[in-house]
Amino acid sequence: VLNALMSDISNFCLQVKWALLLLVLNLLLLKSRVDAVKEENLKLKSENQVLGQYIENLMSASSVFQTTDSKSKRK
């Protein structure tokens, strides 16, 4: 009876170890995906800054977006 109980405990421990191993592997995969998303986010933020500066430069160079001074035109 004791041997059977020890065998059951050993099998249970082995199953728990495999379950934990699978959980660790899943966590590692999730961490990898999170890291990839963080990297992509940083890249997109940088690109957005460049595009924002480009648009700002275009707007400042275009006469359409320039403010007019109505007082100086009257003189």
C-alpha cells in the first residue's frame, strides 16, 4: 500500500512539474510577444515624431497656413 501511495505521489509530482514547465514556456512566449510589441511601439513613436516635424515644417513653409496681419495691410 505504501509503495502504491509513493508511486501515486511521484506521478502527481511529475505531472505538476510538466504543468509548471508548460506554464513557464507560455510565459516566455508571452514575454517575447510583449517585448516585440514594445519595440514596435517605440519605432512607431519615433516615426510619428519625424512625420509630425515634417508636417510642421511643410505648414510653416506654406503661405496657406501663414497668419495675416490685417493692420499692416491697411497702411
